[in-house]
Amino acid sequence: MREIAVIGIGQTVIAEHWEKSLRVLAGEALLAALADAGRERVDGLFIGNMLSGPLNHQENLGALVTDWVGLRGTEAVKIEAACGSGGAALRAGLLAVGSGEMDSVAVVGVEKMTDTVGHQTTAALATAADADWESAQGLSFVAINALVMRRYLHEYGWKHTDFAAFSINAHANALSNPNARLHERISTADYNRARMVADPINLLDASPIGDGAAALVIVPADDLRGSGRPVITIAGSASATDSLAVHDRRDPLWLAAAADSARKAYAQASVGPADIRVFELHDAFSIMAALSLEACGFAERGQAPRLALDEQIGPQGRVPVATRGGLKARGHPVGATGVYQIVEVVQQLRGEAGDTQVPGEPKIGMAQNIGGSGATIITHILRAN
Amino acid sequence: MREIAVIGIGQTVIAEHWEKSLRVLAGEALLAALADAGRERVDGLFIGNMLSGPLNHQENLGALVTDWVGLRGTEAVKIEAACGSGGAALRAGLLAVGSGEMDSVAVVGVEKMTDTVGHQTTAALATAADADWESAQGLSFVAINALVMRRYLHEYGWKHTDFAAFSINAHANALSNPNARLHERISTADYNRARMVADPINLLDASPIGDGAAALVIVPADDLRGSGRPVITIAGSASATDSLAVHDRRDPLWLAAAADSARKAYAQASVGPADIRVFELHDAFSIMAALSLEACGFAERGQAPRLALDEQIGPQGRVPVATRGGLKARGHPVGATGVYQIVEVVQQLRGEAGDTQVPGEPKIGMAQNIGGSGATIITHILRAN
């Protein structure tokens, strides 16, 4: 497959956007990415979104968005893989350019989650889990992750407070990200006394939902050689699945799909964990940040909290994660998240990450997007050339 | 892009499957297609589905289905383009094989629509239209199509009864299709006295919803040369969009996305309408059958009913359509329909279409899948080599 580069990025603030509809949000991010790329058209549009049907009474987003931004007629489709929809949309777009059928593709992740009534959003998020064997038993999505976290604490002997460092890092990094949902520094004391959501997951373990959109423009890398523009290529791209229901896995504390997709992406890029200078991981809950770090080879099993406690996950650390706030503080508009992650890795590789810029001109970054409690995982590795 | 062939097909009966869940339906079709292909594994799975979120409380179908059929770990994703989801899933799978990243792909279309309460399904189907400018005004999906049909009758001077031939053909062809939803021969008199749904669309203009799944296995065509197996290649594949809201189009009676995608697919396959020996079109409503025939060059504008009245759309006619019953009588499990269409074209090209086999060993067939009232349209041309 031919080599492909990201030439444009765009994003909206993640917030409660009462005044902006789904198409307006998607359009803002897409037009920003096109402007950044210096393009007016693309051959195809891939939209990552999970919940537009139940929450916005709108499907067929491909036609919705192309028409709204003045690209009526352009091929477009929606890609869904629960909270992994954004990463999956990039991968589908990548394969389209890789096939040679398209010479430019825009990828948009969009979600509008807050304009709903009562428990509608919680019920909609539960569709990421197994409806027959998990949700129907009364397990909300956060409750599933709470069971996983409790098991982790039991197996490896950590205390809940040992996870504080993940959330503290994310909140600190979000302070200088103007697009982040939360701008609030937190302390270990704040973390320890946060309101319980589903024991042991409290409010400061959990990422906030939100409305937002992020977008990318990708083209064959050869189009950019000699153009003077930075060439940030997608050096690795892989996706893998696991059982939807967590109880069906041999080991509920091992993200097999994270390990599989990371292994493939590392091989494609000819790199290993030690080469990754920034890692935008899927910290929907602090426990998921830990499991991702372990599955991707950044920590031994059961030892990821040590990495955080030793301050190795900050922008100056060995494995900078959530450098723009992560899901925890930048926010988690579910189908858009995977695209925000890529946008943020590109910012780091361009040296445009402001106060949380990883030092030393990082050349290689990774993003990992998770759909369900580890059921669909998409890993991308980007390289600045 | 390398040439790609369909080597396996599978389908379930379309019915009210009270005893079968979404995953069971998808699994049955997928395992049948794998058996037909003589394969046990694929590199990727692309699932066409529109309404699993609102109707089945289940998203993340990629992980759901791969695990259920014993392919845990395999890359998988859901593709959504309203009622065009099945065709869009095939196109995404085709690009994946075309890119060289995957050497075999399964495409599954699945929808389970009848296990719901009250008007839930009607509301869910309305998400194919423009939520802000159509659905929110109280227009159901059938009502939008009724406005289009009324305009057509007004502009071109046809009477409602002139559309009877489309439905009569579909119902007649479904009689010998064991997987069809309806097995009921109808007459012009039946059509004329059918209960009104949204004037002028009556019950015999409209396709029935249903539960069902269909599946394909595709591989590079070179894998089959000299194997003795029939080589049915995908000679053309294209997708295009139009405005979501019908009132935003310059001409509500012209399916621009059908014309665009058909033009591209014809060019790729180096054929024209006269070469197409079987055309599985998207007759969700009889008016859509007429508009598709016109946009794809089989009839002059405003003249498609003449083709039907002259008995040119039956299996022995000039343009056989709905040869296994079409959406009208085979049934329309929305996200699965586009895959059923391809399965049926393959049956025709293999000479396995039974009583409604198009005579003379047809070599070229076309399928056109429509999402929304013409908003997303995917056209595929298949060739028997």
C-alpha cells in the first residue's frame, strides 16, 4: 500500500454546544482541516460517529456533512465502532487512499451528546457493550469498567489512590488546550474525595462526555515530497477485536486487541514502544489508561500505575500520554475521540503543542482508540519525516 | 486497484425472526458465505447495518459478529449509510482488498427490525432523512417518497395504476425465492385497491421491513484464475451523495447520485446500460424503481413506467429488475438490503436463480443501493468471466 500523510487537521472546542447542530460541528472541524491542508475538495469523506441515531435522530451522516460544507456529490460514509469510531474512520479512509481509488480523503469524527433528556445518553453508551449479556443485566458502561478496575486492584495490590496520577496528568495538560472540555487543575486530595460513580470508579477516574468534532485530510505522501510542507506519515495502522462481553475473555485485565493492533502497527512502522515519544491513549477511565500502557508494552502487567506515580507519563516523561488532556480532560465525544487523538499527535509532531509540547522534536507518536471495554481497538503510528 | 471477485454468498430468510438475535442472523449468513467460499477465515469483516443502535440496543457490531462466528480478533467495523449501508459495506471491503492490506474480506448486511414496540421502527427509519428539515416537520420516510411520487404523476401525466407493473413483477419473482419475505402473487386490481399508506403510496407500492442477513466473501480475482471455480468480478464500484433533504435538490425527480455512481461504474466496467442483463435496483417504493431506471439510462426521463407496462422488466425482458423479488417482495431489512442485491446478482451470473433465471447465461449484472431518498447511492457492476 502506498505511503499516506496527514496534511490537514481541524477541531472544535469540546463543550455543551447548545447552539450548534451535528452538521455544524462536523462542518467546522472539516472546513478547518481543509483550510489547514490548503485544499477545497477531497475524493471521499469518512465520518466516525457512534450515537447520531439515538441521540440526534440522524443517520446518513455522509450525505449530511458533504452537502453542508459545499461538497455535495462527494462519496461519503459513516463508520461505527463504538468509542473507536474515529480511529476506525481514519483506517477506512487510509485503505481508500491506499487502494488508489481516492487521492485525497477527509476523516471527520463528530458526536453531539449533551442535547438529550435524562438517562438517554447512558443508555445509548451501553450499546457499546454486549446488549444480551451485559447491558440487559443492568450493567451500565461505567459499571463494566468498574468491575475491571476492582479486579485489577485485587490482583495487583494497588490502592485506588494510586491511579490519581493518571487523572492529575490529564487535567494538568488540558489547562493549555483551548479545545479541552475541562480546565481545572486537580490534586490527589481532589481525586480521593471525588463523588463515586460506580465503585471504585469515581468522577475523577471517568472522562466527561461532550459535543465536538475533529477532522483530518490525508493524501499520498508522494504528493508532498519537495513541497516544503511537513510530511507526517501514517507509518502504522491496525485494528483488532476481542469479545464484546468482558466476562468472555480468558483474562479481563489483558487488552488482547490493544496488544494485537499495537504489535501490527509497530511492525509496519519498524519501531517498538521505546521509540514512541507521545502516546495518545484511550483513558475513558483511568483503569483503561493503565491497561493500554501494559498491552502496548510500556509497562509490565500490573505495573502501569508505577509509571504514572513515577511521573513518567507527563510531557517531560518517558511515555507522555494525554498530552492535550486526553479523554479525561480534553473530553470524550465518543465517535470523535479517535480523530482528536490523531490531531493531537500531529500537533506534537509539528511542534505545535504549546505548553505541553513534548521536548526534543519528537518524530514518532502513537494513538490508540478503543470501542467498548476493549472489544474493538485501532492503533495508529505517525512519523514526522 | 487490483481486480476483486465474489467467491462466496450466503443469506437468511427475511421474516419476523422472533427466535433469532442480531448476532445469530449475521452469523448464519456469514457462515453460509464462508462455506460457499470454502474458507474458514478472512482478514477483515465489514458489516452493513443502519438501525442496531435504536432497535437492538447494540452497536460495535464488528466485535459482536466476529466473536460469535469464532473469528475473535479479526479486524471488523460497521458501515452506515442508511438503507445504503449494505452496498457501502461492500465498497469499503472492496477498497480494503484493493489496497493490498487484506487478501480476503467478508461483507455482512444485517438488520433486525420487527422486535420493537409501536412506532419505534418508523421513527428510526426517519433518521435516513434530514432530521432538522424533514423529520422534525413531521415527515415520515414514506411521506417524503409520497411527495416525490405525487410530483412525478403531476409532471409526467401518469396515473397511479401505471406503477402496478413494478410491484406485480417483484411479487411474481419472489414466489420462487425461498428467502423472500412475501410469497403472494398480486394483480393490478389488488394494487389499485390496496390500503393507502401516504397518498399516493399504498401498501403495494411500499416494501416490507423484515429481519435478515446476507453475506459475501471477496478476494483478489487472481487467486481464482485456473481454479475451475466461477470468477465473478466486481467490474465497477462507485458511490455518490446528494442533499439529504429532497427539497434542497434542483430537481426532486432526478436521482443525481444514482446517475453519478452509475456513470462511474459503467466507465470502470467499460459497459453501458444496454450491456446490463440483470439490474437489482432499490425499489423501496415503486417510484424509486422508476427514478433509478431513468437515472441509470434504462429509460428516458418520465418514461420508466412505460418500460414496466411493456413487460420489459421481467426476467425475460430487456431490463430484468427485482428478479428475486426486490425490496418490494423479497423484503427490505434496511442495512442488509444492499448485500442481498449483490447475492442475487451473483446467483443470476452463476445461473442459480431458479424459476426467475435470466435466460442466455447473463454475463453482466448491476446492483444499486440507495440510502435516504436518494442521498447516498452505491452502484456495483458484476461480471462473470
